[in-house]
Amino acid sequence: MRKLWQVVFLISLISTITSDTNPGMKSLVTQRAIDYAIQVGKDIAERELQSLDIPDVSGSASIGPIGDVYYELQGMRITSFSLSDPLVLFDEGVGMGIRIDVLDIETSGYWYVKYLFISDSGSFDLTAKNIVLSVVVQIGMDSTGRLSLAYISCGSSVGDLGITFHGGASWLYNLFSDTIDQRIREELYRKLCPTVNEKINEIESQLQRMKVTFQLDPTVVLEFPLIKPPLIQNTSIELDIKGEWYSTAHHQEPPFTPHPFKLPMENNFMLYFGLSAFSINSAAFAYFSAGVLKFSVTDEMVPKSSPIRLTTNSFGVFIPELPKRYPNMSMQILLLAREPPLTKVHADNITESVFGIAKMFVVLPDKTLAPAFALEINSSFRIDLSVSDQKLCGSIKLTSFNLSLSSSEVGPFQTKSMEKIFWLGLQIAVLPKVNEKLKSGFPIPEFQGISLVNPLLRVNQDFLMFATDVKYRSQSAAE
């Protein structure tokens, strides 16, 4: 029955996993998700019950004139069963209430009896009806920001239970079957709730081993512990997640804080996930702090169709003094961010502002670099995102582009004409290729047999919302 309990919480754990007042990420799991997880768990439990090992039962009973009779029930296996849909409801402010009704279980096995100097054996059939198990589980947060589970209460009851012996002197042993019925009933009471507690503790141990950081690359790491205990309401559980990126070299807080946001429960999806502009900008700040937002451009990297080459003669159109000092020489650009990129999330669209500087160098005959001039670059883009055919798609549009002279070793010059050429180059050569890739989209992956159904991406003020239903496919079904 282990997987039954694990799958009950499976969908809840997908989104798991901050200590600011407001979160950088949010996740919300609805009753529909829990109901679906329970159905999946039921299917798994039904398969596992077919091969469930039932421990032997032994004891003694007193039978009128015969006296004490020692008995053993061995080799028990389930021949049929009927398991109703488990009922799982959110217990507001606490966690979950779980009720499982096992309507009927029929088992068969072998019996062995010994009294005085006589031994006897045969087979038996055992029927148990209306077994009910009710459990309350507390869902909380531990000191490390991990999700936690705790066993609060458990109750069980067994309705009708009967055993019939076959073979040997079974007519005699059927006379004291009530005694064995009671013994089995006591064994069920003794085992059911402790077994549930054991399984909950196993899940809790797994939660304690879950990571609350993710290192994307050698430069940055995402911290995603919970920042407060889960908010448990009548129809959902909401998780506030830190969702902040840091440089692996400098664990530095950004000069901005997250704004509050609330996930709208549109169209009654199973799962909702919110990604704030704060989280996106913390990633940009982490990369900027790490000093990796820079790269060099050489003439070999410029498209052959470009009318502007990285040579002093080509740039002489804009800076006449340059080819006079360095006739017909190659050039190299060092592009770097002078501030972290800034993402603003508005209703229905995203804007991205980039603040850079282009340091231009002349490649001298001895391969050393001579500084020529530096340009400040301020640009902004509009980004549109959507989900289509299980792919994340989008488009990007250049909305502004400005060049200004920061410093020059070849005298002052105007940048407007250069600005127009670069604007045109971005519009004609760069953005169409980017948009072609964004239009084709990036497939949304499956996670351990869980695929997304009818996912929706919504751009709201200050955050992105991703909502979806899910479908679980077991390994056996996949094979």
C-alpha cells in the first residue's frame, strides 16, 4: 500500500518547494489535483493488492469439551476485493483528512490445528467487509523551509468479518470461527493505523531529503524553500516560495524586494504556479553580480551579409579619424552589461530593458588590442509569451535602441548614423531568426511520467501565471 500514500501527496509535492515577507514564486494545488492523485493512487493500490503478502495468523482458542486448540492460518492471498474511491479533503488550517473504505476483501489460505495429540489441516476462506480507515495528516513547514507531514490521528473499523474452514474436521472448527474472527479483527486494528503512521513517516523522511536549492550552472543558484507554512483552505493548498537567485560567488541580496501577488484560480485547473518579476530580476542581478554578462565579438562572428564589417575602414564611414590612425585593421568588440537587465511584467506583455556598453578595440599587427572608443547602449524589447501545442512559444520586438559616446581615443564623433545602422541590423538580421525559433516553440517536458494537460500561460501585473491539469502515466503503462 506504500504507493497509495505516496501518490496521494504526489501532485502536492510537484510544486513544493522562502525569508522575505512576499514570495518570489507561488504554487497552488486544488481539490481537483488531489482527487486525481487519489484516483491514480487507487489504481496503483489495486494492482499492488493483487500481490500483497499477508502475514500468518496464529493463536489458541478454547472449545468446550476439547479444551485449548492451537491454530495457524498460513499462505493467505487475496482472491478478490473492492476498493471504493478514497475521499481526501483539505482540513482548513491543518492539512488533509483522508478516508479509505475497503468495501470487500476475500482471501483464501490454509489452516493448521493441533489439540492434545491430534493435528489437522485444510483450507479456508476469509471475507472482510466495510473496512474503514480515517486519517488526519498535518501539512506544515520545518525550520529549513521544507514541506513537512505529521500524523495527527487515525481511526479504523472493521464491519463484517467471517471465516469458513474446509477439509479435515472443518465442521468442528467452524464452531469456534467466531474466536478466530475476533483474533483477526484485533490484528487488523493493531496493524492498520501504525502502518499508516509508518508510511507517513517514510514520506516525511523523503521530504527532509529534498533539495531547496538548484544550481543552474556554475554561476547562479536558485533558493526555493518555503517562506511560511502552507496556507490550507477548504479547496486548495497554497505554497509561498522564496524563488530568489544568487551568484554562487557572492550571496548578495538585490536592491529590490518582491511585491505581493495572488494567483487567480482561472478555469478550475489542478495546479497553478506564479513566477514574479522579482524572481526573474533576481536572476539577472545574480548574473550581473557574478560578472559574466559580457562577451567578445569578432568580424568572423558577424553575418557575411552585413554591410558593416568589424574593420577600421568600415567604421571610417562614421569615424573618419579611425582609419587614418589605424588603416585597414581588424576590430573587436567587448560587450558587457553596465547594469543588470530589467524585466517588467505588465498585463499581457513583458518588457526587457538592457543597459550595456560596447568597448571597441583595434587589433594591432602584434595581436594586442588598442582601445578606440566606447559606446553606451540602452535598448528595450517587448516580449510576448504563450503556450501552444504543448510548447512554450513567443515573440520579441525591439521597441527602442540608443547609442551614446562614452569615451573615445580617436576624437569626438556623432553616433546617430551608427545607431540607425545597428537598429536596422537588429531588425533585419537578428530578430527574425530569434522570432523564428520562438515561434516554433520549446517543448514542455514530462516529469517522471506526469504530463501537462491544456496548460495555460497568463501574463499578469508583476507576475506570470502558469496553470495546468496533469495526467499520470505509470511505468508499467508506458511499457
